[in-house]
Amino acid sequence: MKNMELYIIVGLFLFIIWFISNTIKYYHGEKRKVKNLHRFAKEGEVNAQGYLARHYQKGYMVKKSCQKAAFWYQKAAFLGHEEAKGYLQKFLDNSKDKKKC
């Protein structure tokens, strides 16, 4: 019982190290997914273009950019992606009224 505090401190230290390493792995995994989205979108994958546009619109794992979001929505809409057409219309309506994405 005398060393109980020491065991708690060591346990917390190990937990913090584990937590930080898993957070870093998760972050790198998400960045890899966005990189693959870029690759597939450039190759003409319609769903990847729609997902990438939403990432840019929301600023999820990329810097928020209304112009890039509109670009990818437009590319997906031209290839016949129905959801992208709807998102593009909403996006254009919002950008005209509120001057934001």
C-alpha cells in the first residue's frame, strides 16, 4: 500500500503515452484518407469528388476553401452525381445570400 501512489502515477503516465500515440496514428490515418480522396477525385471518381467537396466546405482535415468546394461539387455534378447537384445548388444559394460557404 505504500507504493500505491507510484503505481497510479506510472499507470497514468503509460495511459497518456498510449493515448497520444493512438491520437497521432488516427490523425495520420485521416490525412491519408484525404490524400487518397484527392487522388481518386483527380482520376474522375464521382463519389470521391463529392466527398472531397464536402471536406473543403466543412474544413474537415483540410483548410476550409469555398472555391475548392465549389470546384469539386461542379466536377461531380457535371459527371452526373445527383447529390452533388443538390449540394452545389445549396452551396451557390448560400454563397450568394450570406457570402460564406
